[in-house]
Amino acid sequence: MRKRNLFFFLLLALFLLTSCDFKEKAQIKFDEAESVLDSSFGEDGTQRVISENIVFPENLDGVALTWTSDKPEFLSAEGLVNRGDEDVEVTLTVVMKYGRQTRELKYEVAVKALEYTISFDSAGGSFVESVSAKANAEITKPEDPTREGHVFVGWFEEGAEEEFAFMTMPKRNVRLYARWEECRFTAGLKFELDEEGNYYVFEYEGTSPEVTIPSTYRNKPVTAIGAFAFYQADFLESITLPETIKVIGDCAFKYCDNLKNINLPEGFLKIGGNAFQNCASLETIVLSESLTYIGGSAFLYCTKLKIITLPENLTTLGADAFANCTSLESIVIPEKVTSIEKGLFFGCENLKNVTLPKNLTNIEDLAFYGCTDLETIALPEKLTKIGPYAFYKCANLESIDIPEGVTSIERYAFYGCEGLRKVNLPDGLASIGNQAFYDCKSLKSIFLPESVLTIGDHAFTYCDDLVICAAAPEMPGGWDYYWIYSFHDVEIPVHWGVDEVQEEGGFEYFVFEEGAAITRYFGDETKLAIPVEIGGHPVQKIGAKAFFGCANLLSATIPESVSIIEKNAFSETKATIYAQVASRPNSWSVFWNGNRPAYFGVEEVLEHECLEYIVVYGNALLTRYLGSEAVLEIPTYLGDHYLTGIGDSAFEAKKDLVSVSIPDSVSDLGEYAFTGCTNLENVTLSFRIEKIKYGTFMRCTSLKRIVISEQVKEIHAFAFSHCTSLKSIHLPENVYAIDRFAFYGSTNLVFYVQADSEKSDWDENWNNLNRPVYFGVDEILEYNGLECLLLDEGIMIARYVGDDEELVLPAAIGEYQVTGIGDRAFENCALLSKLYVPLNIEKNGSHAFLNCTNLAIYASATAKPAGWSGDWNPDDRPVHWGNEGWD
């Protein structure tokens, strides 16, 4: 048999499927031709005979088919194909006739499963690539298309109601169509489905300052703002929420520094932890009545949040929820809240008023820490716990009533409550923790019931105003040794064995065998008559520090019934005290009055136009000024009585007083008479006054001028102490005695002394600051604020007492030339900015221009004259020689 080489690249087989209701397509791939052609296989998928009538094609899918010799006559071919979706290898038996011979050949061919295609019509949106895969293969949903002004709803087959499910490839080609919703919310919002099949805002990728959240997305409700959704969106200023929103997640708006306001819709339920933390511009937030939960640190550091109304349905306020909301001023806690959690109002320094619910049981650690403006807070009856640091440094809290259910006040609970004046403790209280009331400087009174078994260390340290009444007859063993220890030797008096402390008319007292003992005064009267009896009991005793620190008290009258006054009863007051007894009884402490002026044997205290006085030997003694006038001219007569004296401390600390004139009828001016009158500028003294006593004008820091008469013989210690505005004083010839430190702290003084030298009775420290002193001065020349002395060599400028900004020194005053400037003559003239010095100034004293911080000096001389001191200009102020630059 003649061997013929038959070369061909591709056999085309077409299997005709006889089934009427099912066709399965596959592909036959002839490897050498690398071309494929659809062929049909039968329903059973097992064996099919290729028709003998098939004609070989010239090409396949555009690829030419080439034969090495004449194309053989195709007779038949058969093979097996496994039904399925995977590629398989198939052996085909092909019977061909070539010329007169018939030959059977076997060919291995690949039967390849068909791929199907899903194509997309985005309906005006961005292009989406088609997806091709074999039947039943897993497929992934492509990224959603975008379309300006619209929200993508989903992919749907034509006419379908349900969204196409991207799971596995169907055994068919599919065309999908995009559906869109018109966008009615801010672009850049990203949404995700929650477990319940609702959408929540997952993320915001935009930068718009105003954001609107939609009520629905892809035909489903939007019910939440997710955690961190707007985290650090510092451009965000306002946000509009739909009625469907129920929850704001943790940290959702954290660090949105410019978010100013937000309204939560009705039906809203929960604000997550840290949701609005550090929203530093948030001023208002309207909460819905349905809100039940506010998470921890939800509004932490919302420093501009002033007002927030909590709804009645709220049950939970998380720890630190409003911590460091420094602008928050008031808040009402709803009735369903039973616990003030840790640090809830930590650092809310402007919080003034808080209303607590009646069912509250706990106030946890640090709850009101640093609420420095908190003034009042009513603790409910059901309260059982006050945690550590709960009211730490609530500096303006004035009083607190601890409810019966509280058995322990934890450590540092009221530490540093400087304004706390009064505390009521319940009978069942068992313990007071370490430093619980430490540094409560204004705490005046506290009663310790017998139930108190333990008190921690330094519980009342630095409570300098405190008076304690204790039911125990002596200190119990469970009280720490240092429970009232003071680091600066301030005594805290304790009255032991007190059954009950009562109050009447501002007086706090207890009853003992002899009568009533006044332990503390809480009133604010300036003029006070202590009662003869109180609560039906004679007032027998005034306890230690009973009136201690009563800053308003200017006058107090003590009845004759008082037989005991303890130490420091009137210390740290400004009171003038009038006692009906003729002299101090021995049962009164030596230190009973705290060095306040006291007058004995006083039957009546009179008053004339705010001037309080008593009558001594038929004449009036002005004991206290009760007015607030700026300018006061004291009359010669008070009532019908001739005024001869002004008592000790009579005008003490009257800060309104600017000018006072004392009549010539007054011959005696008491100690400290005007001490602390910090605005007093001018005083006209009586010519009859011979002594300026101890501290008379102490700390009169505005006193600029005082004329001491020829009758003054003595100036006592500290008489003009710290008169820092007093620039000069003239001491007449008759002043034979000046005590030590008479002018202590008066740093601007220049002394003009009529005597030729110091007197023998002048203390060596009378001028302890070594201020300039001019002796033998009979007359002081005054010219445009300049105090000048006429010397042999001409006029010397001794002191400048004016307040000009520019000053031209005269070349002459009258017929006398101005030739010199004295030591420290212009010291501390801070207002002076330009000074002209004429050519004839031959001498310029030491430190003449010390502390003239704004001064420029224009001198006619072209260089420093030889007679000018080396330290005349110690601060090296600019000097323009030859008047260079003078306008």
C-alpha cells in the first residue's frame, strides 16, 4: 500500500444534538491549528457519530487551514465526550478516504468547556468591564460605578425586581443594567450594611463643611453613624441627620475641631464613647427625648459647649462624658440616672449649678474634680457613695449636706475646696478618708457624730478657719494622730462631748451646763450685737475662733453675760470691739481679741453719718468708719459731742477712701488708723496731733502727699510703712523721736528735715532704706512738679513729684539759677519720656534717673560735666548731648 503523508492542521466536527429541550455547548480545540469551533453534543454526553456529510472548511474563525496534500475525502469520525464544565481530552476516530484507499486515524483533541459573559450597562455611570468565566465558577462583584449626582443602587437584569446576586457564573450570557437614585446627600459619604440589613455611614471622603446624611441609601434606611466615620474631619462645621438615625458610633466625630452644632432626631437612642471628643467648637447639641445612652468621654474636651439638656429617658452617662467641657455652666441629670460615673464632669471649671436625680446612689471617683466654679449641689437622700477626689478643688463650693446613707467620705473627696464654709455630716458616717477636707481654707464649722470611728491623716489640715465640735468625749483611737495637723502652727479648736450643734441668727452654738457657747458666726453683718441669750439659754461663752475670719465684721458689742472668751475669738477680722464689762475678766483669754481694738465699759455705741463713736469723758472718740465715700471731711462734732480722738484702726482697709480731712479738734490719732487704705492719696492732719502712731498709714500705697504739722513730736514704727507713692516728706523741727522702720518699704521717699541733723532719739534704722535726706530745710520751692531747695550755690532740684511725659528743666526760678539735680531726684518716674537739661546744671546726683524706663535725656552740654556723679544715669538711658534731636 502506497504510503501517503497526510498533513492537516484542523478537522472540523459538528455534532448535531437531537434533544429538543436541552443543549450543552462545548468547544473542540485542534491543538495545531490553535483554533476553536462550537460543536454540539447530545443530551447523554457520551458518544456521537460525526456526520459523513460534513465538508471541511477553508478556514476557521478567520484562520486559514492548510493541507500538505490534496484534501482527503471525509467519511466519518466518532469519539467520547464527558459531560461537564471542565476541559477534557477526547480521542476522535476519523475515517477518511484518500483516492481508492480508506484509512482510519485517531486524533487526540481537547474539548474545552464554554465561557459565559456578564456584560454591564451602567446607564450613564462610569464604564465597567465585562466579566467572563466558566459555568458555575465563583465570580466577584465589580467595583460600583459612579455617576455625578446619583447613588448607585445595584445591578439588575432587564425587568428584574431583585438585585443580581454575584455568586457563580450562570450557564448563559447575562446583560446587567445599573439602577441609580438621585443623590440627596453630601458627596463623599460611604455606606455599609449592618447585621440587620440597614445602612450606616462608614466613612466620609469629602471636604465639605456642611454634611447632610440621607434617610435611605439603596432603598434601605440609614440608621447609624459608624465608628470613626468623621474622625479628624476638622473642616466639618455642621451636620444634618435624618429621622432614621438611631446611633452615633464610638469616635464618630472625634477631633472635628470646627463642628459647631448638631441636632439629634427623635427616636435617636445612643451616643457612643468618645463620639464628640475634642470637638472644640461645638457650642450646642440638641438631644432627642428618646436618647438613653451617652458613652464614656462622649463630649470630652468640648471646650465651648455651654448648655446641654439631657432627656428624661437617659439612663446611662459614661465615665468622663463631659470631662473638660470648660464652658459648661449648668446641667440637670435626669431621674433615671443612678450613678455619676468616674470623671463625668472632670475639669468643668465653669460649671456652676448641677441638679442631681433623687434616685442617685453613687458619685464615683473624680466626678466633679476641678469644677472650680461649682457653687451649690444638693446630694439626694438615696446617695450611698462619695468616691475619691469626687469634689477635688471645687474652689467655690460653699456648703454640702451629706445624706444619711453615706457611710464613708473617701480620700481627697473635698480636697482644696477653698470656698467650702459648712459641712453637715450624717449620724451614720463611719469614716473620713485621708486629706478628705485638706486645704478647705474657708471651712468654718463641722460636727463629727459619734459614729465616726476613723479619720485619715491630714483630713482637716490647712483648714485654718475651722472650728470642730465632736460628739466623742475625747479623740477616738481610730482617728489618725495627724487628722488636724497643721504645717504652719495654726490651731484648730475642738469642742469635745458636744451632743448637738444648733443655729440661730447666724450663730452656731451648743448648750452646756452654764448656758450657751457660741462656736461660730456665719452671718455677714458689718455691725453686730452679740445676744444676751440664744435658744432660751444665756450666752456664757464665746469659743475659740468663733468670729475668726469674718471679713465683713467692723463692729461687735459683747454683753456683760459673757464670762468666757477663748483664744483668737475675733482674730482675722477688722472688728472694733465694745465690751460692757469694765475690764477684761481673767476668764477671757489674753489673746481673745486677736489684737483688734477693744473698748471696755461701753454702755452705748453711737453713730453719726457712718461714723461710729463712743463718748469718753464727755467727748466723742471716733472708733469706726462704716461708710464708703471717696472724699471725707470729718466733722468737728459727732452728734452733740466734740470730737477729740480717732481710735485704733478706725479707717482700716477702707479702699474707697481717696481723700480725708481731719478737723483741728482732734488731738489723738490711733494706731493703724488708716492702715490698708490703698487708694488714699491726700490727708490733711489736725495741727493738734503730736504723735503719728504705730502703723497709722501703713500700706497706704497711693498716698502722695501729707503735711506734718509743727506740733508733731513723735513718729512711731511703721507709721508710713510701704507708702510707695509718697515721694517726699517734710519733718518739722519738733520731731524729736522717730522709731525704727517708721518709713519701711517706702521706696520713693526724699526727706526734708528742718533740723540741722538727726536727733538723739531717732532710731538708727528710722531711714533703713537709706533714702536721700536734706537737713536744715526751712522752705521747699515748688515749680511745675519740681521740689527745689535754695542752696548757697543756687537752686537744686531735690525731687520730681509730677506726672508729665515731657519736661523742660528751668535754667532759673525767679532770680536764682538752677544749678543741680539731687540724688534720686527723678527715680521711678516711669511716665517721663523726654527731659531737657539746661547748660547751667553743674551737678547731677547719684541715681538721679534710676528706673526711668521710658526716658530719653536731651542735655545742652556737649559732654558730661565734671560735676555730674559717675552713676547719675545707672540704667544707661539714651543721652543726646548738645540737645541733638530735641524738637
